[in-house]
Amino acid sequence: MEKHESTSPIDSSHQQNLAPSQAKFAELNESRTELLGRIQSLKQDLHNWRSKLNTQVQSHRNELVELQKSLNIEVDQLRSEFSGLRTTLQQQQEDVNASLRNLGVSIKYFRQSEQSCKILHRIPEEVLVTK
């Protein structure tokens, strides 16, 4: 038996309907491929951006650590200097206090001597002369 291919009007109409659909599928497939390419490109850009960002963050962290160490050293030096200044100031204060005490004793002694002189001036000279 021979097969006859007959094209029925339904088959012809079906093929005509399929042609635009196939073209649309091809267009969508091409669009999909382009979008996938763009997505891959964006993923790569994001990966590169993250790598650069992580590098910068690490660099800044290292810089901050070094700055913190430097500041800690400076603070320790300032504390040491202030401690030395405090000790010097306390010593000077003690020296001034000692000088004032000595000056007070000197003034007291001077006043006592002055009083003695005044008393001696009131005493008649004959009393002062010993026989």
C-alpha cells in the first residue's frame, strides 16, 4: 500500500500557525541567551566588586590597627611625661613649702631678735654692764 501524503486544510493551517510561534520561540530563546549572558556578566562584576571592596576593607582595617597602635604609644608617652611633670611639680611644691617654713622660722627668729633688741634698748645701760 502506498501512502499518499495529503495535505489537508487543517494541517496547512496548523503549519501556518506554527511558523509565527516558532519565530517567537526563536526570538525568546535568543533573548533568554542574551539575558543569561548579562546575568553572568553582572555576577562577574559583582564578584570583582566584592573582591575589591574586601581588599579595601582589609587595607583600612590594617591602617586603623596601625593608627591605634601609634596612638596608644603616643598616649603612653604623654602619660609618662605627665607623670614626670607631676613628680617634678610635687617636688617643687615640697621645696617651696620647705622654703616657706624656713622663711617662717627665719622671720620668727628675726622678730624674736628684734623684740630682744627693743627690750635691751629699754633696759638702762648700767643694768646691762656686769660688774
